[in-house]
Amino acid sequence: MKTMKPNNTALPLSRDSSKQSIFRFILSELKPKGKIFTPFNIISIPIILTGIVLIVIRFIYGIGSVTNLSQEVPWGLWIGFDVVTGVAFAGGAYVITFLVYILNREKYHSIVRVTVLNGFLAYVFYAGALLLDLGRPWNVVNPIIGNSFGTSSVLFLVAWHFLLYMIAELIEFSPAIAEWLGAKRARKILSGMTIAAVIFGITLSTLHQSGLGALYLMAKDKIHPLWYSEFIPVLFLVSSVFAGLSMVIFEGAISHKVFFKQISEKNQTSQKGIVLGLAKICAGAMFAYFFLQLLVFIHQKRWDLLDTPMGYWYLLEMLGFVLLPMILYVYSYKKSNINLAKVAAIITMLGIILNRLNVTVIGFRWDAAIRYFPTWMELAVTLTVIFTEIWIFRWIIKRMPVLSEPPSWAKENK
């Protein structure tokens, strides 16, 4: 009598059962992981709920129901901070991918995914914030199709750059999603598209970072002379380099504390070298930016404007939030002091916020009889956008191989 050998080979799942298993897996992943009553959750949840209510009110009763925007000042905090400043902070994605995939600086490879994820979410949320700022949100398609503006409009170019860059960043991050879902074939295909997406994304980034500055070239008579020049696009592009990398240093410092268990031992030991390397790049980019600003100032001969309240404000920005952190970055690199680099990163980020708001809000129509000030509701909605982005960022980090090592099968398929 023959004995039947057990068959250890699993039968292939049908397409329907495979879809059901993936669906059940995603549903199980939606469950919260970790503590619920954390300080961040306690602070952010009420603000997010308040923001959602305000957003509903905004779409029902119009933009004037929650903002102080008007025909004279159509762009306020939601553009100046959410979009213009937020996109500058997302610049770390194109710089890091350029270092790793183009210059082959492998020591930064461990932070590629988290940087790209941060950049992708920033673009999704901050570009999505445009819907809140539009008086008629359904007209958001106009810049994309060129309607009423024309294809030669800077806004047309920026809209397309945003749209295409979000797609490029999604492709760059998609291998992590495939690894999370265990989709081996899809992961192999998506990994093969990474280099093309990186090159395409870097090109788009240099265009739209400068393009955001180019939008303000048409506002020469509305922006204070100390912040207006024909070189705004170049200044926006250069400043996005150290703005993005400072955000990478800042976000990395927080991630190493909050997500310490997810980070591999190899990546933990390489943190110091990464931070110091980024500090060196930031110092170089800030020197170029400061030198360009100095050339513009001398060329425009605005010496008489320094001895004014706005002149003092300008000196504070340039000396306190550009020159000072640049020196701190240099010193931190020479002394191998990562804590000093983190301090420099925070000061730099504050300086970028100050600069972008000076161009878009504070220095915009500075001589008007009635000045624009954001309402508390505008501030609440802005915090809602930021906190919601952080919630999703945290959810992804805890579930996908972003800071942690990819699964063994993914390493074998490289």
C-alpha cells in the first residue's frame, strides 16, 4: 500500500481571492498601532476636527466667510505658507535623489524613501490647499488646460510641473508600497522606472521651484523693493536647496526619536555622517544665496531703504536667518557637532518661512491703507493641513519599509 506524500506546495490563489486577501490586509492595517492618547494626538485631533468644520463652512458660504482675503489681496496665508513655503521645504526630495541616483552618493541612500515620502505628501497637501484658496474651486482645471490664461502663462507651467512632479514622486516611492503589499512582480517593474522618474522629477523641481518665484515678477509695484527683483526665480530655486535639506535634518532628528524601533542599526549609526554631510551642502547653498542677495541689493542701490522699519526687518532676515545659520552649519561641520547642525536647521527653516511670507504677505501691498492679516480660522485650517499630513506620514512609516530595511525578497530582486 502506497502512502501519499504530503503536498507542501501551496495552490495559487485565484484572482478574486487574491484581491480579497489584499483588501483584508489593508483593512487590518487601518487599525491604530501604538498609544492613542499621546500629546500629539491630544493636541492635533481637536484642531483637525475644527479645521474640517471650517473647510465645510468655507465651501458652503464662500472664501470670505473664513478669511480676510479680498479683490485687493487675493493671496494670503494659504498661498504664502501652505504652498510657497511648503514647496520650498519639500525641496529636499529632489536634492537627495540627485545626490544618490545621479552623483552616486550612497551614504544618503538610507534617507531617500523618507525624504521622497515627505516631499510627495507635502505636494499633495499643499497643492491641494489651492482648492481652499480659490474663490471658485471648480476652476482649478483652468491653469492646467490653459483656459483664460493661455499656455504661455507661468501659472500654466507651474500647474503642470506640480501635477507631473507628484506623479514622479509617487513612482519613486511606489517600490515601498509594493513591498508593503508583497507584490513582487509590481515591485520589480516599479523599481525599473525609478531612475527615469528621478531624472524627470529633478528637472521638474528646478522648473517649478523657480516658477513659484516667477509668479511674483508680475507684482513689481506691489512687493516691497527690498524683496522684489528680477532674480526672484533664481533666489527661490537656490533657497529651496538649503530649505529642503534643513527640513530633512529636522525631520530626521524627530524620526530617530519617534520611530527609533523602525530604524535599522546600520541607519542609526550612519545618522551623524548624513547630518554633517547635509550641513556642508546647506552651508554652500546658503553662501551662494547670501552672495546673490548681496549682489541684487547693491545693483538695485536700495541703501536708503535700510534705515526704515522694513529695512530693519530685511536686515533681520538676512543677518539673523541666513548669515547666522550659515555660520552655524560651517562650525557644526568642522566640529562634527550634529546638535549644532540641528539648531542651524531650525533657524534656517524659520528664515525660509520669514522670507516667503515677506514676499507673499508681509511685503506685499506693504503701503496699503488697510493691511491683510489672516484670521484665526485661516491659521486653524493651515494647522489642519499640517497635522493631517503628519498623521498620514506617521501611518505610512509604521507600516511600510521606509525607515526600516526592505524585505529579504526585495533585496534579492535588486
